[in-house]
Amino acid sequence: MSVHFITPSNALAPYIKRYWAIENTFDKNEKYIQRIVPTGLTELILYFTESPKILTKNKYRPSKIALYGHQNDFYDIELTGKLSVFSIVFQPQGLMCFFKFPLHEICNQNIPLQCIDRQTGRDFEEKMGVATTFQERVNIAEAYFYNLLKNNYTNSEFQRINHFVELIKKSHGNINSNKMALSRRQLERIFSKHIGISPKQYQKIIRFQFSIFQKQQNKYVGTTELTCESGYFDHTHLINDFKSLCGLKPKQYFMENEAYSDFFSKKNVHLCRPVGYIHTQIKP
């Protein structure tokens, strides 16, 4: 298995969190079921082999290259054979600076890149397809998104959304919406357009990610402490959010999966994880 990670250039760092790639071949006749859970981040994923089979009905459509919006629930995929992936992980508010369509349209969805950016998107796909090294693909991605940034960037809108996202991040998903200096209706409209999900749902995801991060920092922390430190009202609130976002109760989740928060961790995804883009442990 070959895994690569790198952070973007300084010019793109406010909008892109990281690039990563993986090459892996599963044993013949082996199938792996993987659960994907909300991270508070969005991705552009390129498959250079067959894309995984999606097992959850009415979910993402298989596509060789697609933009994945924010998700607020979980889904399962099946991995077999050879896997070759390159991914661009965006900052929570990063997509608004590259694409000018309402981002709620891709909440819990994925859209082929050429449907969004037909001409330059096709050129980008072709260049990525013939590139042979991770660094070559990173360079192509940097040039493509820097060009999109120049054509679409609006500083005032981005700074406003960035401020709201930072407030949510610093509060670990527990900020009172009244402190955002906007009416509830205004906040809903702005988040729906520029983030792609409601502020309430987004705070729920960030609180969930922070509870995972707490466990990542201290594997001995119990659910009672997680409830308090992560800002849940009570233990039932913690359980209900976990079941909603990952389909498992907290104890079961942490017994079966490595605690790793894609949102709060500053380091790259742990290289011991079997597949970089996957957010829970692979189960045969």
C-alpha cells in the first residue's frame, strides 16, 4: 500500500486543507465494507480505478471524479480489487471560493466535475489522468484551483463566512446563534448557500467531531466526560447524535473504530489507517 499526504501552497491554504492519495490492492475475492461518516469537510475525489460500490440506497452516484458536498448522515461503500485515489480535501468554507452555485445542492450528494466546470474541468481530468506521480497531480490541482480562485473569489463574502465557521469551530459546535449577529433566517440562508448545510446541522457535526477528537487525545476518557466536555446536554443527547451521524452508539463506535477527527486533527490522517479517505476502520 502506498499513501501520500501534502498540505497546499500558502495561497490556497485558506481554502484547501490537504491533498492525499492512496494505491492499494485487496486480495482476490476479498470485500471490505466501509462506513463513511460526516467530517465537516468537503472533497473532490478522483478514482483512477473503478470507484467503490455504494451500498446505501439514494446516496452518492458512482463517478470517476466528483465533488462531494457536506454530509449530515452516514453511508456504506464496498471496496474490492485495486484502489487508486487522489483527493482534495477543502476547508469547511473553501468551496464557495471556487464554484458559484448554491452549495445546498450537493448536501449528501456528489456531482461529476464536468457538470460544474465543463471546459476547464475536462482539461483538468485529462491532465490528472496522464500524470504518473503524486507530486505531478498536486501541481496540476494547485494550478487548476488557483485559476478558479482568481476568477471567482469574493473577499467580503468569504471573510464573513470564515468568521462564522471559526466561531463554531472555537466553540466546538456549541455557540449560540444569537452571537453571530444575524437573524436566524439570515444565518440559515447564508449557510445554505455558502456552506451547503444548516448552521444547526453543522454545529451538530462539529460537536460530534470534537467528541471523537477528545477520545483521540485521551483513549481512556469515558462517555460521561465526553458528554460534559463536548457540550452535550446529557448522555442521551450524546447517544442520539452518534446514532444519527454514524449509526452506532458511542461505546460501540470507539470499541470498533480508531478515534480520529478529520476536522480537528492538525496532523494528516494516521498512516496506519487502511484507506486514507475512510473515516472509520475497515471491516471485512
